Amino acid sequence: MQETPEQTRERMAKRVKELKEEKERRRQEDVNQRLDRRFEQNADELRKVDKDLKELKLAYERNIQLVEKQSNLQNQYEGKALTIQRKCCLPSLIRETRRERSRPNA
């Protein structure tokens, strides 16, 4: 089935309207983005709050890392202390066990 010239004009007019609406929508988005950017650049207090928020976030993350590092060091210290304690006590335990075995049964 072939389009009539009137149907072709209507289809083309509809397409032109859709394209114009899309172009206007994109233009409005661009304008809004530029206005938002201008507002943020000119709002000194907003920039200061944003900067302070970033600094607090960094400090928080740094503190988390320090706590993790301290915990790891504590675990290492405890492990080494236990190893040293075992090495120091082992000879005395061996001597005591030998003494008990060498005692006559009562």
C-alpha cells in the first residue's frame, strides 16, 4: 500500500515535531546543568561545606586505617610474646617433669 502525498506530509510533520521537542528537551537539560554549575561555583558557603565534608571523610578513612594497623600490630605483638613465653617456660617445664618422674612413688 502506497502513501498518499497527504500522509507523507503528515508523517514528516510529525517527525519534525518530535525532533524539535527532543532538541528543546536537550537544550533545557544543558541550561539546567550550566545554571547548577554556576550556582555551585558562586556559592562560597556551599563550596566550603563540600570541602569540609571531603576532609571529614578523608580523616574518617585515615582513622579506620590506623585502627586496623594498630590491631594488626597488637596481634603480632601478642603472637611474639606467646612464642617468647613458650621458649622461656619450656625448659623449666621439662626440668620439672623430669624431677617428678625421678621421684619415688609415694
